Amino acid sequence: MTTKNDEWLPATKQIDVTVGESVRILRELQGLSQNQLAERTGIPQSTLSAIENNTVSLGIHRAKQLAIALSCHPAVLCFPGWDVNQRVS
């Protein structure tokens, strides 16, 4: 979608995604099983399952490991619903 001046409009958030869902989405988009991701990261499959189900916190260290394995920035995993215009209180 463009404006009259042919300037691109910023994307708008369509759905809310949890941290665990962001991990699962990126993993599945790359065609990886939890076991394959576990092999790439050294994070046990059971822990990956718990992260994806939001029963275990991702944490900075795991976010970095997963980001490397999934070829994304850790912020994509840690802050999937971040709105840059949102004020932090």
C-alpha cells in the first residue's frame, strides 16, 4: 500500500505473538523439528518445547543461541510484539 506521494506506509501489527510462538514460527518456517533445532543450539528438545509453550522463559543466553540457529536478531524472538511508537513506563 502506498500514499499519494508514493511513500511506503509502515507495516501494522496484525496479530499478537508470544515469545514462544515467535520461536515456533521461525523454526517451522525453516522446516526444522524441535530435535533438529536442539542439535543446532545445544538446548534440550524438552526445553525448546517448554519455551514454545511459554512455560519456560527464553532468557538472553538462549535467545542468542536460537537467533544464531534461526538466522535472526535476538530481538525478533524476545520482543515479537514490540511497537516502536509505544511508550515505556
